[in-house]
Amino acid sequence: MGNPKAFLEIHRQEAGYRPLQDRIHDFSEVEQTLNTKERKAQASRCMDCGVPFCHWACPLGNKPPEWNDALYKGDWELAYRLLNATNPFPEFTGRICPALCEKSCILNLIEHEPTTNREDECAITEAAFREGFIRIHHPERNGKRVAVVGAGPAGLAAAHDLNLMGYTVTVFDKNEAAGGLLRYGIPNFKLNKTVIDRRLRVLEEEGIEFKYGQDIMFNDQCSMFNDYDAVVIATGTPTARDLKVPGRELKGVHLALDILSQQNRILAGMEFKKDELVTAKGKDVLVIGGGDTGSDCIGTAHRQGCKSVTQIEIMPKPPVGPTDPNNPWPNYPRTLKTTSSHEEGCERRWNINTLEFLGKDGKLTGVKVQEIDWKPNPEGGRPIMVEKGKPEIIKAELVLLAMGFLKPEHPQYPENVFVCGDAANGASLVVRAMASGKQTALKVDKYLSR
């Protein structure tokens, strides 16, 4: 390391967000960037630990000490080569990853000031595109063809690695463009879609073929299993968890992706009829679900001009602070997360159960909810939910259900078919989907090399 004492002299500095009253009026990325001097100083804080837990914590096996050292020394190209050796799309994870590596950083465990790995990898990758460090590879073809169904992060990662191995790869997707939830779930204020398009151009130049509007049915009549030497299924988790309570049919109750995907399509130039629009403009909005998707709904509602936003979660409020006494290291700390969207204005409530959607003339007017407590189950297993106080009504003209996704079930496929990402493991992080895609590419290669 060039400066082994930097962590003692330099504190963690995050780039932060654009001013609140500025960012809520547009869908541009909210996160700012540090200048080159400050970014190199942050990279210098990485200690090159004897046992770097960041390697272990990252599903991709990224090696922050190596590329942080190169960044600190000003060798941006080497930093990118080291980063890209394990991460095919660091411009994605550099924006939206919860940075498992930072939670396991020794500086986090001791001082609660981890190295800014996520911001560093984003800065490294932006420099690589800006300075022309991105190389276009034209691998020698081995004569075998692989179909990848699903162009989300898992499918793209699998296609990327298989293509570099020499396979002729065709990616099929039911949507009009690639990206999966990167494009149709994550708002532009977190990930501008030009970032995805930029990487897709590289993949296309390297020989990957993309076919859109392809809704593939995997049944006995699916010819794809015979037409290709191998098939990778990376279709994600298309079924969102619904809330079947009285009044679900009322106009104004929507799944989270109804508003998120539509807003992203509108920003891409697509037009919708007035009666098709899912909009928060001028409405009191209730978001049911306390995770990242719920947070994305909050930020989108603000930008659409909502009147108010309330977010409710059936589980208890997580502990506040850098550590979670009930879930200590090496587990991921389940602590309270306050996002840029929460900062923009939102009433947040926990231990709230939804009883009924209320309406008039077929339109939503409010939601009946019940405050609850969780009691230990004397027989073990899931705690028991008990009511607390009387039910109340939250005024709302728009409800967004952000309660996660159901893990898909798959039939028995032929031996040349491989399932990866959320389609195999259930809804998880983008970085885990990418890691699964890479692991599946190795399985495909092993199978086709027999």
C-alpha cells in the first residue's frame, strides 16, 4: 500500500446527494461525485488487510484492496482491469449495490467508517468509459450456440462470460429493451438508463445478439431446448407478492412495478393513454412494504407531484445505528435504512397490518390498518401477531404494494437447461444475480466441454 496510515488520518467522505429541492423535480441521478483528489484520498484508506473480509462478503469476489490501491496511485486503467476481472458491470453495482463489502470492512467493524468501495468502483468505471479503457473483445468461436432467456443482470452476466468463452450467444427478452429490473424496476434517479445502453453497445460489439419482444414459454413444445446446445433461464421473479384483502379490486391499488416500470418507459419516450396512467400527482399515497422497492415508490411519487406519502411495514422497526445486536458480524446488520427518497419526505410506520382497502364509486379513498405486536411463539418458529389498540384509517387515493416477489417454480428441464439468478434463488440483490449468472456460465461451459 502506498499510504498504510491513511485510515488513521483520513475520515470516510461520501459524495452525498444533490440538494433536496433540486432533485425532487427531475429524474436525474441523485448521487453526486467527489473530485479526483478526494476520490483518491478515499481509496487510500483501504488498509490491504491481512484477512480482507471484503473479498468474502462480495458475491462476485471483488478485491477492493487491489483496485483501491491502484486508484490511490492514480493508475485508473489498472484499477479498472482489476475491478472488471471479477465484476462484468461495475457501473451497475457502483450505483445500486448495498455494498456488502463495506459492511464487512475492518474499518467498519472497528470504527464504523468503511472504505467507500461502492463509490470508488463507480468512479473507476466512469473513468474507464471516459478515457477509453474499455476493450472490445472478439473471442474465437467454438461452434456452439447458447440461448439466454432474460436480459436482466443474471442473464447479461451469463451472456457476457459465455461470449468471452467463445460461445455464440443469443439473448431473448420479453421486453422492448434489455436490463430487466435494472431498466424497468429501478428508477432513473438511482440508475440512469443511458448507463445500461452504454454497456449493451459493448456487449453487442463483442458479438452478443439480442432479440426483444420474445415471451418464451418453457413447455413440451419449446423448440429452443433442441435448437441450442444449451439454454440459460434468467427470467427473474415475475410474480409480485399481492395483498388479498377486501377492496383489492378498487381503482388506485397497484403493484409497485406498475408505477415504476411505467414511469421508466415514459422517460424513455413511450406514451400511455390517460386511463392507463398510474400517477401519484395530487394524491395521498400509501406504500405498503418497507424495502428498497417501497423506497423507490416514494421517490417516484414525489417526482410525480404527490400530496403526501406514508410507508407502512408489517415488521418491527429495525434498530438504529451501525450495528445490530440481534444480528452481529459476520451477518449483515439489519439496521434502519434511510434512503434519499425517505429524506425527501415520508411518514414511516412499523408494526402495521393492512385489513381492508376502502373506496367510493369503485375508487380508493383510504386503507383500514391495525397496529400490531409480535409475540414469541412458545412452539418456536414464526412469532405470533397480536392486535394492539383499535383499527384506524389512512387516507389514500393511491396504494403501491411493494412486498417483494414470489420465488418461481420450475419443472424438470432437459440436462442442457440451466436456471440462474432470481429465477433460481428468489428475489435478491443485483450483485447476487450477477454472481449467479457467472457461476452458471461456468456450469454451461463444463457441460458443453464434456
